Amino acid sequence: MSTFGDAASELGDVAGKVGKQVRSELSEKETLNKLKTEAAEALEQAKSGDVLAAGKDFARDAGAILKDVADTVRGALSESDTDKVKSAFSSVVESSRDKLDETLEKRKAKKANSAEDGGEDIIDGEVIPPQS
């Protein structure tokens, strides 16, 4: 498998692991049910005419719930998982840089050989002789 494939696989493994753990913890805490309940209460309050207060209350309550979700995600993502993903993608970047450097060196060598041989450039299908 390619270096990029390895990195993508590592990221997928970590994302799957974190997703399962977060889903489990949020289900145990009934976080999504709390958010639905808060939304329903805000809707009822808004229907009674106090839209501004409903919006403020919901924003405060939803903010606390979403902060709890973010904390759960952070807790599910271990440092070793992030290190694995970082390492895999660092390998991709390093491999890409090496390939680019190799390609540039080949191009420079070809261009140098072409100039020594009195090579010709082709522009829009027209052969342009070297200018001396």
C-alpha cells in the first residue's frame, strides 16, 4: 500500500475508534436527548411570545451540552492515536518531498544535458534553435 494509503488507513482507524467511544459515552449520558429537550422547551417558550429569552436560554443550555460533547471527543482521542496519525502523514509529506526533489534533479540534469548538446526547444509545435 502507498504511504498515503497507510496514512489514510491510520486516520480511518482512529476516527472509527473515537466515533464508537463518543457515541457510547453520549448515549450513556443521554446528551442528545438533553439537547432535544432543551430545543423543545425553547420552542414552547418562543411560542408563548418570549422569543429573545427562549433564544438566550437555549444558547446557554446548548453551549453547555456542546462543551460536554467536545470534552467527550477530546477524552476519546488518546495521545498515542494522534501521534500515529501525525507520524503517518509526516511520512506522506516526506515521501512527497523526496519525489519532488528527485523529479527536479532529473529535470535539471536533462536540461543541462540538452544545453550541452545544443538541444532545441519546442514552443507551440515550432522548433526554436538554441540562441548563442
